Amino acid sequence: MSKLRKSARGQPCTLQIFPYCQEDSETVVLCHLNSLAKGMALKSQDYFAVYGCNICHDIVDGRRQTLIDKDEILKCQMRGLERTWEIMIGEGLIKVA
């Protein structure tokens, strides 16, 4: 398991998909976002991922259906990516030159 995947333990959910988010850091894992380079059963790189609670993760992966449109979910993913990178950079897990 990579350092970035391990770093998700105990973090807040950065997806925060309202009103579904559990805001329970005990269920947070590193949620890989969709990328053009990935296909069925392939994950994007660990740096293209967000911290997500189990419900938000299910929504992003399509395992849980909602009335939220895909554009709004994409916005949540991009905000979540920014929040996740802020945490990772602050903790020295990602370095920006």
C-alpha cells in the first residue's frame, strides 16, 4: 500500500457530497478519480485521488445512485482533489517544485 493510500486513514472526507456525506473519518479511504488512461478494473495514479467516506466513494464509483447530476459530482471531485492535495502537500506527501 502506497504512502498516499495510507495517508487517507483518519482524514476528513474531502468530497463532501451533500447531503450524502457521512463526515466520518473512520470510513475514509483514498478514492481514485476517473481518468482518460484508466479502463475497467484499472485505477488512476494515487496522486489523482481524493479522501472520501464510504458513501461519497460509492457515489463517485457509481455503486450508489443519487439525484445529483454528473456535473455536480464532477465539481465535488475537483474541489475534493484540491482539498486532498492541500492536505498531502501540507504533510509533505506531495512536493511541489
